[in-house]
Amino acid sequence: MFKIKSFIMVGAAVFASLSAINNAYAEKQVWEAADGVYKYSPGNGYASMFVVTDEGVIAIEPVNTKHAKGLLNAIQDVTDKPVRFLLHSHNHWDHSNGGQVFRDAGAKIVAHAEAYEWMKANPNPDLALPDDVWAGNRKDIVLGGKTIELHYMGMSHGLGMTVFLLPEVKIAYIADIVTPNRVGFAIMPDFNIKEWSRTLKEVEKMDFTKAIYSHSHARTPFGSKSDVTKTREFIQDLQAAIMAEFQKGTAFGNIPSAVKLPKYEQWAMYKEWLPLNVWRVMLDMHMGPFPWRPDHAYEGAM
């Protein structure tokens, strides 16, 4: 039986891998995206965002205790205002650990109800349960005259997936569902491919011009909406290539090595992860969408 220590060791291995493949900005940790809006990325493969207002700071994505301490230090280097809120994008441990650092600093931890329920059912020594739990498709946090819109994206990746928008400066913070200039993460864990595509189409309709992505292999610190479109197109091209192999009669087990997407061969992890991406999407096309859950209670239950 796996114990929680085993899960943590596996998580640490994945974290180390991400750090090794995404160190483009290790020499710099903080970038200002707009007046009072900052990206924090210490070269470990993860990026957070914080917003400074006259009444305090809103931080997004603690990642883990080490990252959270670095994020808090970065905030304190910019302002002496207290951190009022820490926001979670979704449930996964590799994004949601480390919250106690901000609770100890006086911040209220906020997450969508779906993420909260998963966190409660799947404790981790580095995970602090949220203080403020919200439900539905939209929540706004207003502090010091600045607004952050929290948009719940439904079933896509993980639970409680939330995209954050700052309407005044047209900046978005987006975790996991878009990673610029990289193919899908390994076996695309906990992604519903159909709903992921639907989510990306919805994000494309949102009003923003600049984006801070939790992971990125781009050559610039900030992305744009075009990265969302490119991710959606990658999924579509992958599905089309797999379908072409189905139609040619290629043996099921040979399809992952048969599929080539030259359009994306310059993207990070193309050689290493494209076959894994193919396996994941191919199984989804063969078996039906997964993971899946109903969006309502079953009325016929006895």
C-alpha cells in the first residue's frame, strides 16, 4: 500500500524534472506585468502572481512551502502592505501546497468548493485547507480599488479549475491548462480532453491581452491569448493525426510511435512526451472521455 510519504517522493521527483526543463529565467524572479501586478518565478518551473493594492496584497498559487516563502519574500521586497488573500487555481498538491506560509502572515486562503472537497479528502503535510470556499461559476475579489475575477472553468483539469482575470489591466493568470511552447504534460494526467478543449475556447473569449502562466517555455516572461489558441490547435492536430492512423489501420500499439507533428517539433519535450500525449488522447478517443463526473445529482437515486 502506498503511503503519503511515497506520494510526496514521487511529487518531488516530478518537481525536480520540471525545474530541470524550465529554468529560462533563473537569474530573475520577479517581473512587473502592469502597475501593481507581478509575476514571481524562481526558476523551479512554477510561476505565481501577486497584486499590490492600497489596502493589501492578493497572492495566487503557493505551490509548496519553499516556493511560498520565496513568494512572500518577493512581495515584501515590493511593498510593506499585508497579504490579505491567497488564491488557489485548483486542487493538485503541486500547486496548492505551502498555504500555511500565507496563513501565518495573516492571509485568508481561498479556493473553489470542488478543490476544497478534494483537499479535505486528500490531506498532505504541506497542505493548508482553505478558509474561504466559494461555489458556482464566478466570484470577484475587490481590494483597494482593484478587482480580480475568479472564473470557474468546470471539468477540464483537476478540480475547481479557476482562471483569474484583472479586467482593468487585461491580465490573466492561468494554471496548467496552457503551457506555452511545450507539448502536453507527460500522460496529460487528470485532463478531460473534450472538456479541456471546451475550456480553452471559453478562455479565448475572455478579455485579456497579457497572461501569466503557471508553467511556460516561452522566451518572454509573459504570454498572451495566442498561447491559448495554440494549445487548442495542438490538441486538435493531435486528435486528427491519431484519427488518420485509425483510418489507415495502424495497429493500436504502434500509433504512439507513428504519430508525428512537425509543426510542434520545436516545442519543449516534443520527443520525450509526444508519444505519451498520443497514448492519453488515443485512449480517450477509444474509451470515451475521462475523468468524468455529472454536474448534477442523480434524481433517480433510491
